[in-house]
Amino acid sequence: MNNEMQCTGVTRRQFLKYVGVGSGMVAGMIALDACGVQPTQADGRSTFPHASSTGKVHVYTLNPAPTQLLVGGHLVSTWAYNGGLPGPEIRVNVGDTLRATVNNHVSEGTTIHWHGVPIVNAMDGVDGVTQPAINPGHTFTYHFVVPSAGTYFYHSHVGLQLDRGLYGPFIVEDPKETKNYDQDVVLLLDDWLDGVPGGPGNPSAALKQLIAGGDNMSGMNGMGGMGGSMAMQVPPDLLYPLYLINGKASDHPFTINVRKGHRIRVRFINASAATIYHLALNGHRMTVTHTDGQPVEPVDVDTIRIGMGERYDVLVTANNPGVWQLAAQVEGAKNMTRALFRYQESTATPPPADFLPPELQRNMLTYAMLQAAPGTSTPPTGQPDQTLPIQLSGGMGQYVWKINDQVFSQADQIALQKDRLVQFQFSNQSMMPHPMHLHGHFFQVENGTGRGPIKDTVLVDPMQKVNITWVSDNPGVWAFHCHNAYHQAAGMMRVIKIR
């Protein structure tokens, strides 16, 4: 059965299927109108990217289906798009039209969310918010004009399906951009447990253990030897048996082959369900040029901290021949994964799989170091029309995560008028970091410079405060949640209604 575009209300009953955990915490919605209208620039305050249509249409077919994959030496039974991990790269130009048909071959309903792309509401792909899930054996076609260049990704937005491998890169290029690089490399980071022996076995079982156990499943191993602030020493909710870059573990790492003198654009995408990483390339510095797809003033760093759902684009100058470790260390633990940065014709021996570059202990990127690039659309300055305190709370003991003391199943909508300047004041009252993701909009992170970066996902550290400012210029009903998939499943999500 094919549904070209469904614009229907979604009832509470339809949403009662989130991950099959009978806690009542991860289900529930009131009926919502899934049909948004195309945003307009009615009062000149809109920051919504309005790209003129090029008339070019890209047609993709994505088939989520059961499959067997060799992951880190284990033959695992899992789900994947078109039989691969990650799913196929989608690459278009800004202003092009994407038509992506999803044929659901898995045993649960599914959707695709176009993470970070501010598109019309009905195409956002959130089960129970913008559409009912695509039932098994059914088909749905997403179609929209791509409004903004940048590094994005697509993934299922049903339950914990992201943690089963249903994700892939979505790259939007701007033909007008000056390409000051010779090579473009996309690296997707992932934490993996599905089908691997010695652990929960699958994401739903992991969530059940977290809810029932009360103990941090990562234990406290990995705390020793960690530098940095206390926030960066907090162990993750889960320590996974495997960590991957482009579907490959450290034993057979993904390899980037480069030529001396070339400049490489590396697009880091953290598609992990529950892991923050520290990234460093041995023997080289990285120049950060974009965050969450949006340009920033270039800044040179040794290490990048990247939360779930975040993306960073960097430039690397290949000026130091050899075979070098690009390390992704799990925050709060000793676990890591890697890719190799190999110069052509180099005969050097690759470093050991567990080698941690000394750059990991050097200059780490922070939000305070980032400024939106000149010409970037930013929210207007001045007093916000509406200021909303957003308190984040919860804990590992009962494994309940809340926004303003409400779990999602009991939460009120956040109602906003269109084209208002809105400030969210995050206050993290928990001892875990939360990468907070806003659908359908970009926002500006306030960092004291007046030119804070434009993002769609922001890390709010334990017992810390972060303010963001944005314009409610894209009408519809939008998800707003922690991008730790397990925190989201255990309550840390809200719906924003803009009319």
C-alpha cells in the first residue's frame, strides 16, 4: 500500500507502541494535526532558509529490512536500509527536490526523520507527531524541496530503531560555495549492541534492563585516567560492546586514503544512540568550519567533543605523511573506535587499535569558541517575545527522564505563536549530559559573543545552564527531545505546536 502524503491527526492510542516497554513512560500523545504549511517570511524576522527550487528531482528508495551483517567480527541479525550499514548516502544540492520512497520490510512500524533539515512539518517523519508509523508491508513517500545546505543524516524516529542501524548520511551541497578542499569524506559514528553476544542483545532489552535495574549498565569502569571537567568523566548510560565508524570497528577500521598536500573536508556525524565522543587525528590539527551543517568562523582545534545528533565539518591539511589514527574515544570511559588516515604510497605500520593520540588531551572545541560565519541567518537581537525555562531532570536509579518535571506520556504541549522570538533557558538538574534536539528549526547558542553558532542540537552538561534563541517561523507540531535515544524513550521529549 502506498501513501504519497498523509496529513491526519494521530491519536494517543496510535502512539502506544513506542518500544514495547510496559512502563507507560514512553507512550502517549494527544491528537495532533500533522499538516504543516510552508513557512513564510511574514514579518521579516524569519530565519527559515528559503531556497528557490532548482526543478531537479532526486529519487531514492529506502528499504528497511532484516539483514545479517558482519560487524566487528560478529555476524549479527539486525535491521538496515538497503542491506548496508550505514544506509546509502543521499547527496543533493540545496533547492533540489528529494523524493524518498520507504518500503517497510521490518516487523514494526517505522518512519524516516531528516535530522537537522527544517522542512515542511508533514515530512518530518516523527511517529505519533507528524505521521503515523509506516506499517509493515506498507510504503510511504517523503517529498520536499531541500532548503538548506549542510551535513545532515536520516534515521528512523520510532522507538529505538536508530540503535538497530536504521540511519544514513544526508549531504546537501551548495553549488555557490567555494570548495577550498580536494576531498570530501563522511564519517558516521555509532555505538553497537544489536546481535552481539555478551550484552543485552538488542536495544529494547537494554532499555528494559535500564528501567528495571537501577544500576548504570556501564558500571564505573573507564573513569580512571580521564582528564577534563567532571561533566566529561560521567560514564555513559551504556557501555557498548562495539563502537563503529562507517559501520566498521577498530579491528578492521575504515580507511581514508589521502595525498600529500591535499585538503580534506571531513564531515563527522554522531548517529550513536547513547554515546558522546572525543575526536582527534594524530599528527594533524583540525579546522572546524561548520556545526550541525551551518558555517562558523574557522577555528583550529586538536579535539572535538560531539554529542548524539551533532555534526561537525572540519578541514585537514595532509602535510604529515604516514598512517595516522583518527580516534573516537567514548566520553567517561576508556573505550574507543578509530579510522585510519593513510597517505598514498606510505609504507608505515598502522598504530595499535587502542592507541590514543596525545591530541585528545589538547585544545578541545567548546561552544564558546564558535561564532556564526558572516552572512549566516541568525535570530534578531533584542528582548525575546517568549522566554521558557526548560528544566532537565531524571536519574539512573529509576531511569525516568523529564522536561519541566513531566515525562512525555503526561506532558503538556508547548504552544507558540508563529514568527515569535523565543528563548529556551536550559537548566540540567541531572548528573547526565543531554543533547537537546529541536525539530524543524535552527537556533542560536548564546555564548557571550553575540554571534553564537547556529545549531539544531546542543549539549547541556550536568548541573549546567545553556540558553538558545530561535524564531518560531515553521508552523506545525514539532518534536523536541534529548537525542540520547534511551533518555527520549524514558520520557525526555515534548511537542511544540506553532500556529
